[in-house]
Amino acid sequence: PAVAARISEGISGSPRVILCLPPLLFAQRTVELPLKDLHKVREVLSAHLQGEIALPVEEVVFDALQISKGKFLALWAQRTEIAKAVELFKDAGVEPAVVTATPFAWPYLPDLPADCAVSDGSAVALIANGHLSFTRALPAGERRKVLTATLSALEMAGDALPNALIVFGEQAGELVNAIDLPLSVNKLELQDELGHLLRSDQAFQQLAGLYAVALASQSRQLPDFRRGSLAWTAGDAKLRKKLVVTAILRAT
């Protein structure tokens, strides 16, 4: 609550707030469905995954990303966890319009190869043909161990690993120096075209993930877990108010 209040104090106007929660709160599974429309995919996920996940589907919020034709990355989180986070920030005056996690936007990291693994130390993800195909949170205290084990397990399972692991963030230096990883490790570098926006490599490493979130949101490709009973209604209320005022002005 103290952090939410501090954020609220520094905000002016009516910005669109995107709340990025820790990757550990989310789970994922690859599913194949004869569908093209993500809206329809979201509608059938609860029935498709019923009995296959640890939680009852009525206690879960789903979203999905397309990996390739007929193949999707199903994503979910516990409804009570999302509701708790929304209420905390709403009480502080910064109600989020979108609730997500930064790894879901990593395909939008600047100058990222179309096929690679990515990590900022909090999670690891696989990007295939520019699409997120796998993600896993890395618990604090054993991040390098879990990262190495995850990549090795994927390789043993027959998944084709990309040639390189791209690292960024405050832990990039530690990950670059890791010698027990099955992939070559490269650090994501600040590009010249972003120099006017992110003026130093330190700022770039800190903000690259959130920059990707902004781009994914702008492209309408950012998973959002404010759905169903948790859906964001403040924007609709504001729109209705504007329409009512417009109608009254035209009537007079």
C-alpha cells in the first residue's frame, strides 16, 4: 500500500495505468485449437483446460497469445490474486486498466532477434518467429540454477533451443558471465534510435521491459487479466459521461 500511495502522488492527469505483477503469479501451457480469433480462444480456454490445471477454472482468469497457426500459449492467474492487486492500487487512486506481467511483452523488446531465449533474471522466455512460445518465472535465490535447469529440460524434451540467450536488466552482467548455460549469452544493448528516450545504458536496462510493455499495449498484443468480473469499467464510465454531455449540448 505504501508503494501504491507513493506512485499515486507522482501521477497527474488521467494516464492509462498498466500494472505488471511478478511472473511467479502466472502459469502457462501450450494448447492447440482450430481457431484464429483470440477472443474465441479466451472463451473456450476454461472448458479446454478444466481438470488439467491445479485450480478450479472458476477461480482462474485466462488470456492467450498466438504462437503459430492453431497453436496458442494459454496464460492464467488466480482470480483472488488479481483482485487483491487491483483493489490495492484502486484504493491508492491509481486503478490499473490492465493487469499483466512484463515477460508477456518481451517479443517487443527493441532489436530483439526473431528466435531467441530472453531473461532479465526474474523469468526466462522463448521467442519463436517473433512470438512468445514459453515463459517461466525464476525464483529469487536460485535464479541461475533454475534458468540452467529450465533450458536443459527444454532441450532434453526435444524442443529446439535458439542459438542465443539475450539478457537485460539489472542482473544482465551476472547472467552474461554465467558459464554453465547451454546457450551463448548476449546482452541487449541500447540502440542509437532510442538514445533520445533512454539516455544511458543504465536507464535502458532498467526500463527496457516496461518500454516493451508500452509497445505491446499499443499494438493490442498485451495479455490482460482484468477480465470477466474483474474487467476495468472506469474507462467505459468516462466514455458514457462524455457521450451524455455531448448529447445534452447538442440538444440545447
